[in-house]
Amino acid sequence: MCPEFSFPLETFNVTGYRQRKTESWTHDPGAAPHADRARSVFLALVAVLLAFGILMVHSASITSWPTEFEQVYLSRHLAFVLVAVTAAAVCASLPSHFWSRGAPWVFWGTVFLLAVVLIPGVGTRVNGAQRWLRFGPLSLQPSELATIALPLMLCRLADSRRQRWQRFFAGTLPVVWPILVVVPLVLVEPDLGTAALLTLGATIALFVAGWPLRHLLLAAVLAVPAAGLLVAFRPYQVQRITGFLAAWSDAGEAPYQLTQSLVSLGEGGLFGVGLGKGWQKLSFLPEANTDFVFAVVGEELGLAGTLGLVAVWAGLFVAGLRLIAPLPRNSFASAAAFTLLVQLVLQAVVNMAVVTALVPPKGIPLPLISYGGSDLLAGLASIGIVLSLTRPHHAKCAVRPPASSVAV
């Protein structure tokens, strides 16, 4: 049988008498070829980004003193890709209603991991941040999973409490409490970059779901001063902002990492120095295979390579929008799929903006490209969920009114 979702539709019959009838919504059978084409393009662009990421991780992992660790990076990244692709396939194969019903389980499971990682002796501390759970040779960053769990939970709450939104108290705290649970846990790690990305994703989810604009404006009025105070009481965050401003006024005062990133992009010129032939990654550019892999692309493939990568991301976004377009507006599936897609693309945009000194430095990797298992897992799982939520109904069922509403 074809699953049906009903909504009332006001019409007039041929005799002029007003009648109510119910129209069953399904994907338009005539639009199926277009949906299949968009899905194929979407998957092809994901495959291009993954393949390009494998290539650039291997190239960016080369050091000035070649050792076997270069092959270790590549083999580990290939293992990450295999696990992440498997997770994406599982997510894509699940029925769309699973994500609405399972959102609380995903959310509270992620909250549990975010709390566990803060326990001394359990979470692993690296460079002053306690963000990782290690299981032998494997590690997991729970804050990356929160980029999936938080939007799904918010979209579920929005879908179930839509009728109460116009009331101030019933339409605010009962909807936004997941943000107040997850974001502080991420800030304590500390991980301001991911916390900002989570807040942005949550805002998109609520906006797309139809949360009243006055509530969004009130939340912004409260959040902006809080963010300013948070930065002001952390000296290293203030240094990042002042260093970012110095990059455009006094290059000598700019942060070393940002300076080397701009040097890498400048060395590449129009077509780059050649794949694998970059010099900046040879112990000059920090985090060359993770957060600043886009700078390696700029040096080795030049402006043509960076613009080509931007074009692939733009194509992925457009193809994703075409997949989401047939979904009913203000539905859980539409809001969740759109939020996950936009959040993934925005993460790529923010990473490229950091590398090109357009925004202050943040520790945010380039999705599907950078080395790292947790981010790759979260990115491909998001893509799998989008595919699940946008799977078309191919069953041959006609849209027809009930017998009692047939016009005379």
C-alpha cells in the first residue's frame, strides 16, 4: 500500500456548492524521473568529494622527512571512509519516520556521550580541550554527533508543538530546551567553534520549521551578548579575533597558522604547483591534512582547484534542494533534511572562510575532505539521513477524493 498523509483542502464543485474533501499527498509519479536524476547527481557529487578528500589527505600528510606515517594517515582515512559510508548506507535505508520517532533516543544518547567525555580520566584531553573518547586505536568526538542529534530533536519538537507556538511560554522554552542542554556541554570542553555551528544549525531548524520570528529575535537578543561575554572572559579567543584583524592591517602580528595559510594560497597562483608538490605542508602549515587542507588545495591546484571545489559544493547544495523540494512544507522531513543539508554546506563555507582569512580562526574541518573519523562519520550520516527523508514513494497509487465528496 502507498502511505498517505492527509490534509484538508477547500474546493467548490461544478454546481457551486462548497464542499470539503481530503487529498492524499504522495510524490508526483511524473516527478519521479526528476527526483531520481537529482538523487543520482547528489550521490555522484558526494562520491567526488570523498575521492578528492582521499587524494588531498594523502598529499597533505607528506612531511619534509618521509616516513611510514604518511601511509598510516592514508590507511586510517580509508578505514574512516569505509565506516562512514557504511553508516550513511544504513541511515539512508531506514524509513523516513524512523528519524522522527528515534530523535529522542539519538538526542539523549549524544547528551550521555557529551557528559561522559567531560569526566576526568575518561575523556581524552588534547591541547587543553577534552573532546574525545578513545577506544583503543579508535576515537570518537561526541560534539560532532550533536550536529545531527540537535536538529533532529528540534524538528521533532517543532512538529509536535506547532499549535502552541503563538503562546509565549508554551512556544519558547518547551521548544528550545535541547539547545540549552547540548551547547553548554560543548562549551565546557571547550569547543567554541562547534558550539557556534550547533547554535547556527538550531536557528536554521527553528526558522525552517516555522518558529515565530519574534521568538527568534528575542533569542538573538539574549544570545549575542552572552556570546560576547563568553569570548571576553577567554583570553585566547580574544587573541584569535585580534590576530584575525591584524592579518589585514599588520601581517607581522597575524597568527602563524593564518599567515602560512595565506602564503600557501598565494604560492598556488592560477593552476598551482602540481599535485603532491606543495612545500607549505612540509612542516610549515600546521594542521595541513585537517582544518587547513583547503590551503593545500590552493597551493597544489591553484585558484582553479579551489574554485572547482567550491563549484562541487554548490552543485551538492542545489541537488540536495531539488531532493527536498517535493516534501510537504513545515513537515518534520522537510525541516530536518533542509537543516542537515544547509548545516553541512555552511560548515564547508566556514572552513574555507577561515583558511582565506575572511572570518576569525576556528577549529572546524572541511566536511568530506579533511582527515578525521568523527567529522567524516557525522557528515556522511547527515547525507544518509537526507536521502532517507527524501526517498520518493514509487508505489502506484492515485490521488483521489473520498466517495462522499465526489462533485455532481
